[in-house]
Amino acid sequence: MSDSRIIELNRIADDFGSIAGRVNEASVTRKKHSIEIIGLIDKSLEIEGSLDIKLKKVASANILQRNQDSMVFNSCLILNSNIGRQMENMGRLKTAGAHDMAVIEKLTAMVLDMKMSVDQALDNLRGIIEYDNKIILLDSLISIRKKSQQESLSTLKELAQISLEDSERAIMGSSANLQRGRELAGRFKKAESMIKENDKKGLEGLIEDANRGWNTAREVNTSSRTQFEFTEKVKKFSGRFHEDSEIIRNLIKEKHDTFESCLQLITVVTVLLSVKFKKYPGIIKEMEKLASGDNSRGILEDMKILADLACGEIDEVTRLNIDMTESSHINNEVETKAVELTEKELMLIQTIRVEVDAMTEAAGYPVEGSGRNIENGQAMESMIGEILSCLKE
């Protein structure tokens, strides 16, 4: 037999042992990634618990916020109706013509100014309530998706646990195969001396070793394919889970942005109430300058009653607005924290996906390596068989 054939035989035998080593390393790597995934999932579940509390808390608060905003809106509607009646009375006083027109003109200007302020407040409050309704809808969408996400996270942990157990079994099997592979490579180093000594029995033993080697590799290949297919499913599940988590993050961010826009309108309403509305009570002193006559007494009494009611409504709106503003700022703080936690959780989920990809890659090599060792074992068996046939002739 030529030296080149002996060299090739030794190369294949060394490759067989080397591949067995890399298969074992791949199983160890897969275990490492599985452990890392489980740890990351545990951290994510911890954040999930805190985030769930905050999201439920703010969802309840957002419903109360809408109720408060609706109360302010309804009070402004009543105030708007009141101002409308006052405008009618101003017109009737002008028609009566029995009063100081300069005072009536000033009262009219004050009522018109209040009318404009109320209209502005109503426009902004309509926007606020529209935002409130959108926020409540987003809360519901987030709640449903978070429930699904929590279930998926628990499922992913179960899958990672199965992968961990699989990798531990694979390590035990591949460690034994590694030892056998190294021993096989060592025995094939003696092939050259067996050929020179015409040791047919020894060569027959090598054929048996090679046969056992590639049949063991075939068993490893079958089990590795099953494990790889499982990790592929985990990878696919992890990808969908990551996509779903990004959807949730975007919903939470959209809700927070909506909340910020709502806060801007609330600020506008607060300014109107604290500046524009507060000017209105001065109208009562101006009304006192008008003397009642026979044809205007009822009108003036009606105006004073309406003015008193308007002042009371302004006080109520101001009180409600204080509650509304305080609640909105508290809710905004919780919303901001929820966004921060969501970003932190998504970073963990992205890392989980990276680890799952690495775990899947590690699970792929035993399939490739054992496939090559089937070929290596068969090649060694064939080569020794040919040598043995030549020696028997």
C-alpha cells in the first residue's frame, strides 16, 4: 500500500476524532446558551410583573381621568349655555334703551370675552376627551397583547428548559463518543504496522471499529436532527415573540405620545381657567351700575342670577381642573416609567433572540459533524477492507 494511502487513512481517522470533539463542544455551547436564555427569561418575567402592575394601575386611572375630563367638559357646556342666555338678555336691554349704554356695552364685551374663552376651553376639552378615548382603547389592546406575551414568555422558558435537558443528554453521549473517536484515531495509527506485519486479525478489528464508528455517528446524526429541528422551532417561536413584543412596545409608546399631547391641551385649559375665566366675576360689580326700571327689572334679575350661577360654575370647573391636572401628571409619571420598563424588557427579549439564534447554530453542527463522520467511518472501513483483500490474495 502506498504511503499516500496511509497518510490519507490517518488524516481521515484524525478528522473523525476531531469532529467528535467539535460535536461535544457544540453540545456544551448549546447548554451554555440554554442556561443564558433561561436566566434572561427570568429577568424578563421579573420586569413583566412590575410592568403589569403599572399598566393595570394606569389603565384604571385613565378611565377615572376621562370621567374627570368629561365632568369639566359638561360644566363648560352648562357655562356656555348660561353665557348664551346672558347674551340674549344684553340684546333685550339694548332694545329697552332705558340704561346707560356704555355700561351695557362693557357688560356685553365681558360676556363676549367669556364666550370666546368658554368656546376655546370646549374645543380643547373635546380634543382631551378624544385623546382619553384613544388612550383607553390602547390600554385594552395592550392588556390583551400583554396577556399573550406573558403566556409566550412562559412557553419560551419551558422550551429553553427542554433544550437544556437535551443538551445535557447530548453532552453525556458526545463525551463518550469523543473518547471512542480518540481511541479509534489512535488505533488507526497502528494500521501501517499491521499492514507491514500482515496482521489480518488486527485489520479486521479496525474494520469493526470503523463500522461501529460510522453507525454510532448515524445514531448521533438522527438524534441531532431531531434536536436541531426542535431548536429551529424554538428559534421561530422566539422570532414571533420578539415581533409581538415590538408591537406592544410601539403601542405603549403610542399611548405615551398620546398622553403627552393630551397634557398639552390640559395645560391650555388650565391657562384659560386661571386667567380668562377668573376675569368674569368682575361682571357682577358692573351690573350693579344698572338701575332697574319697570321694563327691565326682570331682565336684570335674570342677568344677576345667571352671573351668580356662572361664577359658581367657574369655581366648580376650576376645582375639577385642579383634580384633572394633578391626576394627569401622576398618570404621566407612571406612563413614563412603563415606557422605560418596556424598553428594558424589549432589550432583554432582543438578547434572548440572539441567544436562541446562537443556540440553534450550535445545535446545527452535530448534524453536520456526525454526517461527515458517517462518511469518514465508511471511508475508513472501505480502505481497510481493500487493504485486507489485497493481503488475502
